Amino acid sequence: MKVEAFDNVWDAIEDDPGIRENLKLRSELMVALTRQIKREKWTQAEAAKLLGVTQPRISNLVRGKINSFGLDMLVKMAVAAGLRVRMQVKKAA
């Protein structure tokens, strides 16, 4: 049996490279937002108000419900949370 190694979970579970990169970006933003919420010690209700979403959306965020969020929404939330979002584009290996 051949054992495969992957750089991250998205490489292991998604074959489509475009979808895979989108998932990587969304998950990175979700982790950064969740860390910011914890660092600031915001309740879910406080975070929701500050980020312009509902409390159930914050619950989905901290529980890692990636399919509940698009890149646009996550970027908007990150900026509202006081985070700076940067993107780097480089040639694929």
C-alpha cells in the first residue's frame, strides 16, 4: 500500500486546483478571525455586532463551517475586525 503525504488537508481532499486554493484562503481567514475574536475576548454577540453579521454566523465561523462563508464575506469581516488582509500570487511549482 502506497502512503501519500500532503502539504495540507485541502491538497488531500480536493482535486480541483481552483477550489483547493479557494478553500485554503477561506480557512486561513477563518483561523485569523477566530484568533482575533479570542485575543480581543469578544463574546459571539459582540463579535457579530462589530463584524456586521449575526451571532449564528460567528458560531459557524468559530466552529469551522467553511461552506458557510465566501472569500468576499471573510475579507469584509477581517477588515472590520481590525485585520489587514494581503494576498500573494506566485507561479505554481
